Amino acid sequence: MDIAKRLRQLRGEKGLSINGLALRAGLSQSFVRDIELGKKKPGVESLQFLCEALNISLKDFFSEEKDYTLVSSELKKQIYRLSVEQQKKLLDFLNEIK
């Protein structure tokens, strides 16, 4: 698995900058950048910090499957933040695009 590519993908899905991810993970910005550039390989502890900052498990990080669970969980979070009326409108919209 290409750790650099996977980290960039997950960071992008979460809408985080390298600096934002580094701050959440408690790691230096340059270290996270070097991981994404493939210049450094994170140890298990650093990778765990990055996964916690991304709100995923190590298992999810190394999953080779399309990560629909990540999308699903993020989608659920966003839906629960909507008012009941907004949820109804979203459901109507989704039914229209089937």
C-alpha cells in the first residue's frame, strides 16, 4: 500500500490542510508533509496519531476496498445536523434523482 497516497486521499476527504492534520495529530507539519511526499515512513505510533486525527481506525487506513463506510459515516453526521425540514427536503431530492 502507498501510505503517502492514502494519507493524501483521506486528508482531502476530510477537507484538512497538512497543517490542520499535523495540529490534530500532534505532529510537525514538515513530518506530515514528508510522509505525503513519500520521503518518510511513519511508525505505528505516528500513524495511530494520524488516524485518530482523521477519525478512522488503522484498519480503515489500510483497507484496500473502496471506503464507502467513511463516506457513509460522514454523510450520516451531516444529515443529523440538518433540521427535520431540511432532512425531508434532502430525502425528496434524493428520491428525485433515483
